[in-house]
Amino acid sequence: MIVGGIDVVTLISMLMVASTPVLLAATGELVAEKSGVLNLGVEGMMIVGAVAGFAAAVTTGSPVLGFAGGALAGAAMAALFALLTQVFLSNQTATGLALTLFGLGLSALVGKPFEGVRPPPTGKVPFGPLSDIPMLGRILFSHDWVVYLSLALVAAVWGMLKYSRAGLILRAVGENHDAAHALGYRVIAVRFAALAFGGALAGLGGAYLSLIRVPQWTEGMTAGAGWIALAIVVFASWRAGRVLIGAYLFGGITALQLQLQAAGYAIPVHLLTMAPYVLTIVVLVVLSALHRHGAQAAPAALGRSFHASN
Amino acid sequence: MIRLIRRPTPSKFWSWTTPILAVVATMIAGGLLFALLGKPPVEAIRTIFWEPLFGDNADYFRGQLLVKAGPLILIASGLAVGFRAGIWNIGAEGQYIMGAICGAGLALAVYPAESPWLFPAMVIAGAIGGFLWGMIPALLKVWFGTNEILVSLMLVYVAQNLLAYMAFGPMKNPQGMGFPGSRNLQQYPSAFNEELIPGTGAHWGVLAALVAVIAIYVLMQRHIMGFRIRVAGEAPRAARFAGVVPARLVVFCLGLSGALAGLAGMFEVSGPSGQITDGFNAGYGFTAIIVAFLGRLHPVGILLAGLLMALTYIGGDMAQMMLNLPSAAIQVFQGMLLFFLLGFDLLTNYRVRLGGARA
């Protein structure tokens, strides 16, 4: 099916791959923000995950170990953030920015020897006859395992937040940390765990960029994906299902933009590359205009430091 | 047990001591990092902090110090005003690019006409470019309540792509033999932002940075707007009762920091850099965030922090030449500095007590 020189099936199939990094990062950030901590360092955690995952995959020759390494590195970055904001009670906005600046530098430093190297390939999941279904087969059943993992994680986070006791405690901590503390929940421990989970998913998203999406390591390769993940959490009004919609919308624009470049439309490349960022702004504006009182959707304690003596 | 007790007001002593502690801690941690990279740690630290000022080729490097510090101070002093009020403009990099595009665009449009009015007009165009780019997140926040952090940051990527588009398209030098990049303004006398005192690196942008530091000091200490900004940041509810209109503050802070960042970009493109190229922006807009915090959001502190940060840039270049230290190591170094600063800030806001008894 071809519309205006663009194959729609390829576009939708590409969309799922293009969305996966931001989907993973946004899902992780959702959990962190639900616990009441705003971690603006997603970009930094993603890029460190990208380089660590790449390095681990290249040195061990195993993409699976690469993804594990990426997730671990992202979680380590998040632990650093948690230490500063939860124990040293630093300002969350400033610390998040610091995490991003530090991560960009660190990844450039570590990644130098890996420039121009090809990572070990990750195969597609063998679905057998399912992938031969016309159209649907290529859209749904022609991807690597991480795409399906990301979807499973969104579902798991949704279920956890909505139905589990752990989700209830997480939300309680994020809505009112003083009350949660008075009830005997360990606010700092819960936040540490939520942040580490968020960091691990951001790292996984970064590793997906360098191992599958591109696949190569280049300095600064996340190009704002972490910030877009943050925007998607706002767009989603802190709900897991809407995170999926937001990430796929963004991935759709990215895929469309790439297809337009490939189809040879006479639009300068740089103006096309702008599109996802402009779209993110437009979506944020529309959303905040629709919910003039949209701030109520955010966890009430978001961004506030917790100190038991208060 | 270690206990933390919140201070009724932040400690003056610690608020000025922590940046120094942070620098020392960064030197130690940075030394360890360099040792890990297989470089002699003491020599590397010495190369970064001592050689550019007092080493063999110090004459050349001291000039570079002002060239790098100028834009950092100019941008950071604007950002600090907003940060004081809790308004987070983190898109200074984008405003810096837009200032450069507007300033250089004006010069390229009238090329090769010579006039003494051209440079002042470019200064205004640069400031307006940055101002308007800062107005986008400001107005979106005021009208729709959109988060200014995300919008200003997204606009950095938009500006970067616009810059690349300009360098490869409309602003490409017609006599550049097909290479991307605009005409070099250093060869266009009316537009060239020359060194005011040869050999010092002090161009008009450095002078502007000094003026900005003084103006912002006066604004914050003596003007009602400075009072409003401080109240809004420290006690938003009290500010509401004191008649502070949040919308006006948002527009003022983002407009001011945007205009200053735009100026910095314009002075850079017409002086040290000379032309609009794909990679013209060097991350000053982001480093300025570190400068603003390291300088305690205070104009005088920013002046010192800007010079220190410029030193790490130049020292980093030197260490790269002499010790083959990767250039990214300096970025890590700067990031660490901010981490240590934020961590040590605990001492400013809390008393640390040993023992379990409640004070």
C-alpha cells in the first residue's frame, strides 16, 4: 500500500522500532515520577546506557548481555541521582540537569574506542507462519525481542500501578510523602527503587538506540530522546496506557520524517529533522491548553524533597 | 547516627564555602579519573589549572580565557535571574544560536556595504533573536501553562537544525567553493567584533558580560523587580500576597535570559568564530547552567565561576595537546563539579549533628 511515495506498511513497522527507545525511557520515568521524584536526567541515563550497552555487546559478542549492561549502567546513574536528591537532599531540577551534562560527557569519554565499530546483530523473533500474514505480519510480527519486551513492560507497569499493593505504596509516596512516612512506609527506599527502575529502563532504551535502531555508537546519539521521554510522561498525564500512545505518536513522526527524506521530497533534511521536536512542543501546548488544571494529574509531591524532621 | 537539622535560613558561610569545597573535591575525583585513563593525575590537574595562567605559553592562553568566559558569564547571569525565581530556562543554547543567526543574518544580508551602524544593529538583532526564542516558552507557559523546561529544551534541537539548514542553505557562502558555512565575518570590517585591546581576547562581548554582571547586581539588590524575583523564588505564596504577577515574572526572566544568550551568540559569530557553521554552537548554553549554580546565582559569583569554567576549557585543550587527554574528559570534569556542588549544598541548608538525641 503506497500513499504519496511512502509505503504505509513499512512506515507502521518502522514506527514500532523508532518508538521503542522513548517508550522504554518514558515508562521508566513514569514510575520514578509516580514516586514523587522528577528526574530530569533521562537524557544522561539514556546515553550512558547506549554506550555501556554497546561496549558490553561488542566486548562479549552478545547483544543480550549488551542490553543488560545498558540497563545496569542506567540504574547506576539513577542511583547517583537518588543519592544526591534523597540523601543529600539536593534540588531535583538542578541535579537532573547535572546528571544529563555528566552523562553526555562520560559517554563521549567511554565511547571513543567504539566509534565506527559494528555491534553484534540482534535477530528477529521467529514467529513462523504468523509473520507471513499479509500486512499485519510485517507490522506486528517482524521485530526483535526488545520491541515486545517494551510492550510487556508497559503492561506490567500499568498493572502494577493499578492493581498491586506495591503500586499503591508507590503512589502513596508520590502523592504525600509525609503521610506515607507516618504510615510506616520507607519513603526514601521506595524512591530509590523507583528511580533505579526508571534508570534501568532509560539505559535499556539507550542500548536499543546504539545496538538496534542505528546501530552504531556516535557521540550525543540520543539527540534529545530522553527529553522527549520526559515530555511524553507529561503528555500521558502520568498514565501508562497513554505513555504508549505518546511514544508511538512520536515514533510515527520520526518514521514519517525519515520516509519523506528517503522518498526524495524537496524539503531540506534539517527542516524534516526538526519535526519531532516541533511536534513535541505542539502536543505539550495542546495538552496543557485542554487541561487548564492539568497540574492535578501530576503526583502531588512531585519534585519536593523529603526530610523526616519536617 | 548522623542527623540532619534544617537551618532556619541558609548559612551564609557555607553558601560561599561549598563552591570552593566542590572545586577541591572535583580536582581530587578528576585526578582519580585521569589516573584511571592512564594519565599522571597531578600533572593533568596542574596542566588544566596552572599552565594556562602561569605556564610557558600563558600569554596566548590568558587571552583565550576572556574569549571563553565572556559568553559563559553573559548567559549565566541571565539564567541565574530566572533560576532565582524558580523559572527554568534550560534552552539558552538555542537562544544563543538564534542570536547568532539573526546577528550574522543581518550582516550577510547587507554584505558588502560598510557602515559604522552595522555592528550596533547586529547587536540589537542578536538580542532580539535570543529574546524572541526565549519568548516562545515564556508565552506558552503564561497562556497555556506549558512546562518551560521541556519547551525551551526542545527549541534547542529546533534551533540546531535551523542552524544546520542555514549553514547548508540560505546563508552558505556563494564564494565558498561548495563548502557549508557562511562568509567569514572576520573579513567584513563593519561586522567584525574585533579585540578591543589586542592580545587580551577582550572583544565587545566581554565588555557586555561585565556590564551585564553589574546591571544584574543592581537589578537584584536595588530594584523592585529583583525583590519580586527573590520573593517569588523563596516564598511563592508570600509573593502572591505582595502583588507579584507570576506571568510578568515569567516573561521578564525568559526574555532577559534569552536576550543575553542571543547577545552572546551574536558576539561569538561576529568575533572568535567568524562564521555560521553546522557546529558553531559549542555547548556554552549548557555549561552556563553549571556556571550559574557554581556562582551561587549571584552576579559576582558568576563572574568568578565563569572565569574558572573558561579555565577548565582552555586547560582541557592544553591537557589534550600535552598529555593526550580526551576532550570529553573535561565535560565529565565539569559535570562532576556540579554534582559535588549540589551534594555539598547540604551543609548550606542543614546542620549535621552526630548522635541520636534530637536538638
